[in-house]
Amino acid sequence: MKHPFICFLLGLLPVLGMAQGLSWHSIGPELQVYPTGIIPGLRAEWTSGEKSTVHLRIGANLIDHRDLGVQDDETGSGYGFTLGYRRFFDTDYKRWFLGVRSDLWRNTIDWKNAPGTLLETSGTTEITVLQPTLEGGYSFALSDHWSLAPTLAFGYEVNVVTDGAEVGQGPILLLGLHLAWR
């Protein structure tokens, strides 16, 4: 378990280095969907400079790889957290932004091969997943206190610790929506 944590921290050293000048910004639910799953979570964000924010999300990962993983059928769930950084193009933390984020998930995957046949095999795999991504989005002001930000993120899902049979990993594309109260 030491290696995923070290990789996670190394990937976020720039974000952690900015932590000295943070001030509270917003909190709210966030939802990301991807072709083989859904990630609901709660996200907190802090400002760091005139145009930058850092965020922390805790959440769940609901997975349905179907036959797109290594095994014929892979489903499961897990929990984890995200650390990230956003750079806005305007000084009011609204409108267009680009960011980087890294997720660390602890997932349980139930898998089957040749399901529904006499040759069916099955098992459970525990994985720790590191998921660095780049994101872009637009933050809409809904009122003085509420904002809504749709996002598009692209990255790579890496199974850094696997206890059981190999299961799916690889490139990932995520559509997201973040509702924030300031």
C-alpha cells in the first residue's frame, strides 16, 4: 500500500506546495460519469492566489466494466478521494478553467468469465487505483452564492495494487457536474 500513496503524493506536490496561502471558497456535490461507471462525491474548494483553486473530494466509485475489462464481466464499487488544482482565466473564479486532479480509489471488482455457460468462472479482485486526469470546464454563476460547473476530463486509470485476477484499467474520459455553494 506504500507505493500508491507515494505516487499519489508525488503527482500532487505542486498542489500541496501551494497550501500555505489557502482560503475557503466553496462546498457542494460533484458527479462524474464515464463509459463504465459513475462517481458521486462531496467536494470542498479553497482559493490559492488570484485565479487558482485547490480542491478535495471524497466519494464513491460505482463500476460496470461489462466486457470492456480484462474479464468477460466486471462490476463493483469502491471509495476514495481526489486532490486537484484549477486555474481560471478570470480573477473571479468563474467562467473557463483548466485543471489537474488525481484520484485514489480502493475498489472491489466481482468478475465472471463465460457467464451463463458450463465453463463459467468467477472471482473477486481488490484493487487500489491511481487516476490522474486533466480537466477543463466552465463555471456558471447561478446566484451570489451558487455556481454550476460542467467539466470534461481525460486521464489514465492505473491499478497500482491488485489482489486477485487482473481487471480493467487504461484511458478514461469523464463528464462531470459540480454544484457549489460559496
